[in-house]
Amino acid sequence: MPLSSWFPSKKPQGAGEQKGAAKQVPDGIWSKCASCNKIIYQKELRADLMVCPQCGHHYQMTAAERIELVSDPGSFEEYGAGITSVDPLGFEGTKPYVNTLERAKGRTDLNEAVVYGTASIMDSPVVIGVMDFRFVGASMGSAVGEKITLAAEKAIERKCPLVLFCASGGARMQEGMLSLMQMAKTSAVMERLGRNGIPYISVLTDPTTGGVSASFATLADIVLAEPKALIGFAGPRVIEQTIGQKLPKGFQRSEFLLENGMLDQIVPRSEMRERLGTIIAHLAPPTPVEAPTSGEVS
Amino acid sequence: MGKYAFEFERSLVDLEERLEFLRNEAADGTDETASQVDQLEKQIEKLREITYSNLTPWQIVQLSRHPNRPTTQHYIESIIDDFVELHGDRVFGDDSAIIAGLGRMDGRSVAVIGQQKGRTARERVQRNFGQPHPEGYRKVLRVAKLAEKCNLPLITLVDTQGAFPGTASEERGISQAIAVNLAAFSSLRTPIVTVTIGEGGSGGALGIGVADRVLMLQNSYYSVITPEGCASILFGDSSRAEEAASLLKLTAEDLTGLGVVDGVVSEPLGGANRDPHWTAWELKKTLVAEIDALVVSDSEELVEKRYQKIRSIGVFMTEQGETIGSPLQMPDLVFP
Ligand SMILES: [Zn+2]
């Protein structure tokens, strides 16, 4: 067996529409960390919530892994699992869009790049949606836009906070303008959510770019991010081409956004569940606190 | 001489230039040149028809970028009376890639916003080629809120290759600035009509483009990504933009078919640049009619209708296997 097969492929998977260098989970028993180059063991990586034990690099997680990470055990109930994309333009570039979709489905056991449903986080009921980068780079087409919209509508109906874990390479180019218009659609429903007084928390994970970052992802009441996630509108390569120079290290990373006032907090994965629970409890207390009985001070 | 021409219109423009030359000669007045002029005119008319009546998507993209194509400023000067420009986002600065202000159209006060690419080389640089920064979108929001407050119909004219992809844009939160406009426009309690007059480039266009009525000039395009960007992703070669332009379904005709666009404003044969005044007149007629139809609605009803319109855009399959929305073509090839 060639030595190289032990190492993660440098080439990011997914279609070309992803922007930036999203780092995939290494496979094999052990491999070199894509960030610090040190040897890491799969088992150890999994035990550490897909965070490199050496350098703290946060690898991407699947939707299922994230839901398990933050929601109370057994509380998640999925909705809209069968909603899926069609090929509205008859798009055939280097390969037909239908084939891209088929392959993504085969590789992920998902029908689309976002999973949503009801759950509880530290005993608070929520509607939660999670994007999965493995599915066509979690690009936003009509089906993703519809599911995000349905998640927000579910939160309005249930009168409970909406939590969205965002990740996306941007627009689903193969759906043309229908894809772009999902930005308008998801933003419009978030406006409704706000007018209904429903708290909305988004968590930006690596990478959150393009149309998703310029729509629902940045419209939350509270915007959190995982450490060092790539977050931005234009991809770094496009910017470098435009300005004709290399971007500084850390540009468009979570820490850069926090410094520029675009984020509320950067939250390490190991603290995510608890932090979300605390925030939700502040924004949407589960039950009215009983008035203290007279004379007693707690 | 040496008028700007794309390759596909080169031979036509050559003939037109020759005609101009002959006309000058004919002014001195031999019968021979007069009859030559006659003949040439007929020939040109035919060729013009052939050149422009079945434009490919890529040719439309080219026309939409014609250096002499009328800009937002041209339309404002042509159809808006007593225009008062409003500057600045009140937070960071004034973005000259976007013009915003108040004026009167056909006797009615309106607010007008549009990206301005610039008409001369110097103005283009000063306007950053119509590619806005976050403060541009925040200026838009401020003026849109003013329109809402004073019940002024809002007209937006889209003409940009996209929001500016630079470091300052990212530092100042271009994503958030666009997102906030998408949300705010969706619930703005005043009529909004948007017209893509040239290039409708992605989120940077949509950032001023959420509306009750979405219109396009005949030779404009609206796309999720520039044909060059798409070609570079698909084929690793931005020079294959012509192919990408066909794949993206970015013309007014295709987008009407997809339910993204509500109406098309005619241009003279050969494009708006051939008769900017005629085009402005057409645009004005359309805008006046659209706004007349919208102002009668109660604002609550207007916002609800706009929301439902936006809510329903998209083509996908439900859990029950039903296709929602209308695919553009080849329904038999739709994913099973
Ligand atoms: Zn590492």
C-alpha cells in the first residue's frame, strides 16, 4: 500500500462551488492534521468531537454528529427529511446536476444539505437546523432555502427559539437565479421570525460563505462561530485576484470577524451545548419563575 | 469613427460607419452617392435585423456591459424631475457606487436607488465600476426606510457585476449589510419596483432588488454568478464564459419563465445604447404603470403579497414526491 493512502487527500471533496480551503476530516487509522501537520489518531479525534487534540483545529462535522453534540439525548425529531432538489434548469456543465445530486445522496445518506427538526437543548425546546458541508458543499439551492424557511416557520408555530448551524460554499450555481433568490426567501422568513418575537441564534462553522453568509446566517439575534472558521461573502481567492495581493493570515476567520464586530462570541465545540443552553435560557425562559413566597429571600 | 462594437456586430457597425461617411459625401450632392446611400440603408436595416433579433445569452451579456449603455444616472436625469441626491450611510461614509435620492416621476414623489457604473473612464474609477461596499447597502437601507416613513414608492435600478470583493468590504461586513437589506425590503411598507438595467450580478444586485415587481430591460442579465466566474469554476477557464452564460439561464426571457422576473422592458433593436432616450421613455412608461397599480394596495396587504411572492420562489420536490414550482425545460428529465 502506498504511504500516501494513509494521509488525507489534499483535494477537498464536493463540487467546485465551495469557496476557500475547507478542511475535511482525515480518514484512516491515523493521519496528519490538515492544520498543524502532527499525527492524530482517528479514535482520539472522534473522542475530542472532531477537534485536533494537538492544535485545536475544528474539523467539519456531519449534521447528525452536530445534532447529537448539542441536543438532549433522544430529543431530536426530524421534519422534511424527504425534501429534495430537482434540476430546474436542465444544468449540464462538466457533469449533469442530477448526477451531482445522486452522488451526494449516495455519499451522505442525506436528501439535501440541511437537516432540521425539533429538539431540546439543556431542557429548552428549540427548532434546530444543521447544514452538512458534505452535500454539494452545503450550497443553497431551492430545497435548502425551503427547509431553512420551514425551520423558521416551525419555530414561529412552536413559539420556541431557532438555532441554525451554518456551513456553506455559497449558492447552488446549478440552480441559477432560483438559487440566488433563496437568499431573499430565507431573509424574509427571518424578518417574520423577528416580528413574531422568536429568538434566533446562528452558529457559523467552517466555512460559511457566499449567499448563506449574506442572508439568514448573519441575520440572527445572536451570532456565534466556531474557532478559526472561514466566514465571508467573497471567497479568499476571488479577493486576492481582485486586489492583486495575498491576504493576511487569519483574514475572514472567526477571530477576524469578532474583532470587526460581526460576531457575539467564538465558542469552542466542547462548550457549545452549554453555551447555547445558557443563551436560550436567558432569551426564552422555559417556564415563568414562580414568585417567591412572602418574607423568604433566596 | 471607430465606434465600440462587439465581434458579433462588427460587420454591421462597419457598414453603419460607411453610411455615415457616404451621407457626408451626399451632402455635397451627386445623385450617384444618394442612390448608394439608399442601397446601403436597406442593406443595413436587413443586417441589423439579422444581427440582433436572435441574440444568444452571451451576446445579451455583452450588450448589458456595453460601454455606452445608459446608466442609472441617465435614467434619473431622463425620467425623474427635481432629483435630490442623498449621500452617506451616517455610520462610515458615502459609497459613490450607489446613487440614492428623492424626486418626482410623472407628478408623483418617489425614492430612487441604483448602482452607478460611470460613463467615462474617470467616472468608472471614481464609482468603483458600480461595485458597492457595505456603506452603499447601508445608505440604501436608510433611504428605503425614509421612503417607507413618507409613503414614497421606491424604485431601484440594478446595474452591478456584484458587491466589491475586497478586504474593506469583508472587514465592514458586506454579508451582513446585504442580508439586512434583503430582510428589510421584504417587509418595507411601501411599494417597491426594481429594474435590472444592465448587469444583475449576484448578491450585490439582490441587495437592492427585493421588490413587489421585478423587471428587466430586454438586454440585461441577472445571475447568481458572472458567466466568467461560473466558467472558471466549471471548466477552470473563465474564457469559456459564453458556454456558462447559456447554462445559467440568465436572460430576461428565461427568468420570466422561471417566475423570478415579472416583466421585460423593451429596448431598441441593437440595445439601449443605440437610443438611450427612447429606452428611458419606455422605462418611464412601465414604471409609472407599475407604481400606479401598486399604490392602491393597503400597505399590510402589499407586504403580505410581497412575502408570499418571495416565499414561493424555488423549484424542489416535496416529501410526497410532488414537484413545487415550474422547472424551465425538459420536465421529463427532472430528477425522479
Ligand atoms: Zn492539528
